[in-house]
Amino acid sequence: MVRATFRFYEELNDFLPAERRRQAFDCVCARAATTKHMIEALGVPHTEVELLLVNGESVGFERLLVDGDRVAVYPKFERLDISPLLKVREKPLRMLRFIADAHLGGLARLLRMAGFDSLYDNHFDDLEIAATAAREGRIVLTRDRELLKRRLVSHGCYVHARKPAEQLRELFERLDLARSVRPFSLCLHCNLALRLVDLEEARERLPSRIGCRYSRFLQCDGCHRLYWQGSHWRNMCALLAPLLASATLETRPP
């Protein structure tokens, strides 16, 4: 029989039952169990883990557990570069292309607003999401733990918040997104890049009350929608402002 001691840190505790949170606990392991197998058996998706220490040494997911091992499991580090220590995957979880499951359409739209390539289709099934993420190097966003446990998924985030604006704030904090924002560069509907369109061309397609009020228009060449700095744009700016301000404050010299 193999027994190992586990300790999960920070938000990884949210996946554990109350009696196992924020403390070390012993666990009987299956025969020939790897760290990945046991972490997921305890309820934590492997995509939420960035650093594994077994007996103080950084290891990968394939490490076989032996009797007496002490396993420390850490989530993503937003402010600390731990690349030299990484053994669980080839690269840190910093690839800023996403694919969202069927329940996160609102979040996908807000991520596009901030300039992040975010695939979403409410007809995607779990296998298609996992395969697309693996093929295109995308981070899977979901509230389904089982989706994150799929073998094809190497990069993913379990989204804790329930409302889109709160979900966006959660991702900004967890993945340090503020430094990579490119607001209003992608179509909110198609996820394609927007381009500046000729003023007269835009005005011919819009009611005069809109066309005459604005002097700059962007267009999506996929769905041909036009964008301008109206009330919708101002509302989105208001949503992004506090997220960008917090990053500015954190990087400002004392």
C-alpha cells in the first residue's frame, strides 16, 4: 500500500472538501499512481496546477508516487516567473488565446472586447473544445471540471465567478491579462481583427444621425459589422478601466 501526504495551496483548495482545505492530509494511492492521477482523483483538474513539489523537488505529472511521499501542489503564479522550476509542462500557462465552453459566451465576448482571441460556439461539445485547444494552443475556459481533466487539455482555467463581468475580472487577476490588452481590436461576434474603414463608405451604410456624429469607424471583414465610439463603446471602456488601473498601480514605482 502506498500512502502519500498532500497539501494544496491558494485557490486549489476550492476544489477540495472542507476538511482537506489549507492543510496537509494523508491519502491512500492507487497502485502505480502518478501525481497527475492522484491530483485529479482528489478533485483538482491538472490544468489548474503549475508547480508540483514532491519531497521538495519539482516534478512532472508523470512522476510515480511511492510510500511516504509529500506532495505540494501550487496554482498559477501571476507575479512570479517560475519557468526554471517548471516540470509539469513545457511552457508556463501564459498563452493568451482562449476557447470557452457553451456556458461562457458572455465571458468570450468580453475577452474579445479586451482584444483576446477567444473562440466560442454554443454547439461545441467537450471533445471538440479539447481537440481545438490542443491543435491551436488555446487555454480552455470552463466551469466543468471534467472537461479540464481530459488528456488533450494541457492549458485551462476553471472559472469560479458566475457573471461575465466578474469572470473577466477573475481572469485578469489570475492570468495578469492587463499587460496584454488591445481593446476594441477584435469583432465581438466573429473574433476577427477589425480594420479602419473609409469614412464615406461607413456613412453610406449608417443612419445620418450616427454617421455625422462620428469620424472614425472600424469594420469586421467577416460579418461586416461596423463599430464606432458610441454609448456601447463607452460602457465597455468603463468596464475595462478599473481592471487596467489596478495593473498600472501595481507597476508604478514607489
